[in-house]
Amino acid sequence: MTSHRENNTQRIAALDARAEALGLRRGMGIAEARAMHPGIDVAEADPEADRKLLEGLADWCDRYTPLVALDGADGLFLDVTGCAHLFGGEKALLNDLMMRFFHQGFDVRAGLASTPGAAWAAARYATGHILAPGSERTFLARLPLSALRIDARTKTSLESVGLRTVGSIMDGPRAPLVRRFGAVLIERLDQALGRLEEAISPRLPVAPLSVERHLADPLSLIDDVERLVGLLAATLKVDLERREEGARALELLLFRVDGMVSRITVGTSRPIREPALVRRLFHERLAALGETIDAGYGFDLVRLSALSTALFDARQGDLAGAGSEEGEGLAILVDRVGARFGESAVLEPVPAASHVPERAVSVMPRARSETRKAAASGTGTGKARPAAERPIRLFRVPEPIEVPATEVPDGPPLNFRWRRAMHRVARAEGPERIAPEWWREGGADAPTRDYYRIEDADGRRYWLYRQGLYSAQAVPRWFMHGVFA
């Protein structure tokens, strides 16, 4: 059994059937328990580890249904509506689930009903029981009050007035029960009986399209997994073509025989549905993961899901069969590099809603930038390129330069010193005035900038600006902001 500290006292947090047979119970002090049975084995509870284990079991239960939710610290809710026939019926599904948990070393209790509340009660008071629709009232009537998932204080208050079973609550007047014990009591009862809808919130989003393969002989080689990915992708392609869509994000789930689950995700810069390309992307991703993918005793279930889809724009090529996809080669390269090294390995500048040069462009992964540009073009809000020429390289932070003299107070410099080197100006264009963005925080106090395109005597071209204007009170400062090709 395990223990935890409560009010400066070490108490029993959880115990097994053998400890319960000795007369021990949850909440009892460890000192009292050792006094009764000195030889008991007690371990300190680790709630975080228990939570991770429960989440791992929830991942594994995804083999039965994608709608899996956590129930407190020791339970799971599975919505198997429409899934039971895939396993031979509800009884076969329940037996398979309990058998697999048993072989993994877990002592589980499970129940199946039309409502989450009734299934919760069946799992704890009649494990392995399947309630027929409409039989919830008869089943719950003989159970203790704790079958309604009410707190201990409410349960004790009900028992103090002689109400000890769920049936006694069903037969009692509702209004007095609500006034004395609160609305939660009746709400839990109505949820268990199906009078009040109780939604199950899955812990992970449900993929719009999925294909899977159950394997009699588990796979242990990654090469075999890749070949199966190609077969699953061919099946997924049919569904994508029917919807006239392509996948933007794909997830590969590998269910190990011993209950471990590996989730492998790849993103794409364009919607795809070709099986060869899908297999190639997962080949890169699996190669990058390397030994972190442990097959153990093998994978007995492999699932390929399209987490995100988008309209597939099929374009007609020329008669020679070339040019069917403009830029397709680049998109495939970007996707493969992203699958091997992560999506941040390939970045692309994307226009932003600002006229200040250092804010006018943001850098983001290529796959996400394609989505942003497509959305902008679809809504007509895409930002056009600035009319003035911009340097090929823009410094993250403008660098100060020394300007000894100018032709006129507001004109370009005759020469300037940058990085300890003096440059004589041969040609200059400008100024291009960029005012501060007064609507941003601190923008109203920012000085105006006058930008110049400068070519020195050696043919090198620069983009520099004067910050502020000449006046009797202040002398403007000059900065280098970028260089042209």
C-alpha cells in the first residue's frame, strides 16, 4: 500500500485487497496500521508518477476508441459508441480490454453502460457487468450512495438520516433533498439514469481520418513499419480523394504489445495524399528518432491518422507530364528536412502588418508560413511588398555609424565610418521617411527615420538612416540597418 501526508500525519493513500482483508482502510494513520500489523509494506505515494501512468494507459486505450478521458486519479472513461462491433461486440471488447490489462500486470475493474455514471458504478460494484439500455434504475437502486460519485460529506449526511442506498434517493422527494443536500446529489442521479446529458471530454483531439491495421504477428523492425505505413497511406488516400482534401499533419501511432504507445507526427507545407511521399516523410522522421523508438516485443497495432486536412488543389500538367505541381520539389524537400530535423530547421520570412522595417517581417517555419499566406490570400488581407527597394540582409539591431558631414542638413552623408572603416559615398538615393507607429506602446515618443540607399566608391551598397532631425537643441544619430547584394 502507499501513504501520503495529511495534516502532519502519514495516512494510507491506497491499498490492495490483501491489505483490506487485514482490516486496513484508506485514510487510516500509518502508525495505527503498523500497530495492528507490524509487517505491512508501505511506500510513499507519487501522485505525479501515478498521473503519468494513467495518461500512458489512456494512450493505450486509444486502440479501442479515440474518445478517452481521465476520470480522477484512478479511472478512465471510454466512449465506445460505434466501436464495439470492430471487436466482436461489447462483451468481446470488455473481455479483451480486461485481459490485456491483466497480462500487463494491472488489476482493473471495468463496466459498460449507456451513461458514464452507470458505467462508473458498474466498474466499481459489478466489474465486468454490461448494463442493457434502460436497466440503469434497477441496477443502481441496490447500490450504496457512493455509487453516485458524491463527496464523503454528503454521503455521511445522507446516511445520518437513514438514506443508505441509491434506491432510497430515487424514491424520495426531490425538492427537500435539493434544499438539504444540494443540487449536485440530484444532478449525479439524473446523469447516471440518463435524464441529464453528461459529456465526455477526450484528452486528445479526434483525427478526422484514420486507418489502422491489427497484426497477428507483431512487428519489431522499423523497415516493416515503414512498409506498413505505405499500405495505410494508400488506404488513407482513397478517403482524402473522396473529400477532395490533402493531409497537412499526419500522426503515426505504434501500439506495443506490452502497452507502450509511440506517437510520431509530421507536418507538411502543402496538402499531400500520395502514399510514396507519406512513407518518405515518416522514413525521415523515424530515422531522426533512431533508437528512441523501442519496439520491445513488437507492435500489434499500427494506426495512421490525418490530424489536419486542407483542400487539395490538383493542377493539370502539360502534355509531356511535367510541371504538374509548380514548386512541388521544393515543398517535398522542405517537408523531408522538417521531418528529419524538426519544422524549425527550415524558416521563411513572412510579411507582417507593420511599416517599421524590423517589424515588417517575421520568421516562422516554412510549413506554418504556407498556411498563413494561404489564409491571407483567401481573405484578401495579404500585405503587398513595399514599393521601395529593401536590402537583402537586414540587421537584427541597427548599428551606429559616424557621419562627419552631409551635403545639406537633411541630405545624405558625404562619407561615413562603420566598423572602423571609412567609406566615401559615390551615389545616394533618398530620403525615404518612415514615421513611428504611434499606436504602439512608446511609439509616440520614437523619432522619425530618414532612410538612404548608399553606394560607396568601391561599389558596395548600404541602407542607412538618420534618426531624428537637425535642430539647435539636438544632433541626429545615424545607423546602418542593412546591406544590398
